[in-house]
Amino acid sequence: MAAELGTDFDLNDALKNGMIPLVKQAHNKSEKIASYISLYLKEEVQTEGLVRNIGDFARFLEVISFSHGSVINYSAVARECGVSRKIVDNYISILEDLLIGYLLPVFNRKAKRKLISHRKFYYFDSGVYYHLRPKGSLDHPQEINGISLEGLVLQHLRAWSDYSKDPVELSFWRTKSGVEVDFVIYGENYFFAIELKNSNKVNSKDLNGLRSFTQDYPACTLLLLYRGKDQIEIDYIICMPVEQFLLKLTPNNSPI
């Protein structure tokens, strides 16, 4: 977690190379994470006999990176990989079993609106996502970094939850009409809704998802994380620099 690194934590580096200790300690982080992906994510899976065709699985690892932070379109992934829907289901299960991938559920407690039911996919580490994600001249770095940022915050929230005594549920919220909040933290002592923006400024429209959520759950604490430097409050929504949030996030303590 960022708090463990303290002043050594570099947000931009974490977005690109992740938080795997083996990678963080390497002189050439890009080479180390490429080796990690090749040796563990691919060869380990083949050695264990978990898949029949390692080439198809390697292709899948790249294709599914486009679903990082999104609801998976299983049929589209199967088409892009040239395999069946059933095989994609199996590949996703392998990622979950090996703790390589994670499916984030929808928050639906006492739902007052029609919500989607499908879960969102995330790689366990932002660096794994960044290096598996194919990039081309038509890609916008800010968009890729924004998705990486979302995964980085989630992996911190999962670590915070796992090492804390009070259990919490992590989820996201999205209505059928497309109104969304990136993360919801729910437990006996915590109820937070968190939205992320890979931007140095906060616009009023950035808060619309949180505003909608608080209409249904007025007891929830609302938090927007962004790339700016100042903590401000707008319409009872705390807008906090994401780096500040990550550095303060420690087990058994409130996220804010």
C-alpha cells in the first residue's frame, strides 16, 4: 500500500508499473513486470495444466485488459479471442482462482432504482493491466491512465479491507440508465461512495453520480478523488487528491 512506502510512493510510477513488491524493487521495472507476466501469468498456468492452448490464453489476457474497470461483454471477448463463450468463462474463473483477476459486484442493498446486475472486471494490479493493455496511436494516454488509476484505488481498498478487523463489502453502483458511482464501501461502521476523476480540476458534472447516489442513500459519505492538489468540499461532497487518499489509507482506520 502507498502508506507503507510513504515518501517513496510515486503515483505516476504506480499507474504504469503497479505495486507488486518484486517489481517495485527492480532496477528496470518494465522488464521485471514483463518477465512476471510471461513466467507467472502464462507459463505457470501452462505448467499447472489449467488451459489446453496457452496461445489462446495469452491472447485472452490482452483482450480482457480492455475490460479492466468495465462490465465484461463475454460474447465480444470470445469473438476477439476466437474461442467459445464457455472457454472465456473458464479463463475468467482461472484468473479469479489465481487471484489475478477480480469481479466487483453491484451495490444493490435496498435499491430504489433499476440497476444492472453484471459485475466489473479488474486485474489485481495496475501495472499488470498497463503492460498487458495493447496500445496504439489512436489511444489516449489519459484514458489508459484513468482506467489504471481506478484499478490502483481498488487494489488499495481491497488491501485495506483485507487487513482491517471490521469487514466491509466493496462494490460499484450503476443504474439501468447509466448513472454510476465507481466504488461503494459498505459495512457496520463504514458507508462511503467514491468517484474517481483523472483530472486536475473538479467539474460540477463530475459529481452527478454521487448526487444521484445520495438521493437514495442520504446516510452515505460522498468522496470524489481527483489529480489536483487541494481538498475542497462541494455540495457536501469531499473532493480529495487521490494521492493524499492513498497515502492516508491504513488498515483499521477510516478511509478519510
